[in-house]
Amino acid sequence: MPTYTFFNELAGVEYEDFMSISEYDALLKDNPHIKRVWDYAPAIVGDHIAGVGPKTDSGFHENMQRIAEGHPNSPLADRYGGNKTHARIKSETVAKKHGLINK
């Protein structure tokens, strides 16, 4: 059960209370003079925040490869363009090293 911060407009007092969500809803419904105080944004829980989100499936990866084929000089092609031969990768590496390709 979470701890909520409230402000009683009649008494002019701010206080905290520990209660369930159903108790919270009933309190605010029965007491219109009590308002919730938002000291901070609620915490968002999820694995997408840390960058360790759900794995992408092979269909997504294939779609990104298809898009990368249409844009061979893009960063997307560097990441998903798996259709390049070893010789092409080596030649692009040498060209980048000598400044012949701006990437």
C-alpha cells in the first residue's frame, strides 16, 4: 500500500496517510475539501527505461534490414545491413579511414 500526501483545505494542514487505493478513492470522494499533493512525478516502472527492454523478434530485424537496404549509407544500414559481403565491409572501412566516405 502506498503513502499519499494530502492537503486539507478546511484546516490548512498537509499530511501523509498510508492506505490502499480503494481507501484513497473513498477518502477523496467523501471529502471534497481534501486534495492530493503531488510532490514529485510518479515513478514509472518498466524495463524500457534502463535500455534492457524486451528483445526484438526476427520479423522486426528483417524489416529493419529491408529498410537499411533502401538506404545503404545510413546509420541504420550500419546497424542492420547484414547483406554486405566481407569484401564490401573491408573496402568501406578503408574508404572511411582515408576520408573518402563521410560517415
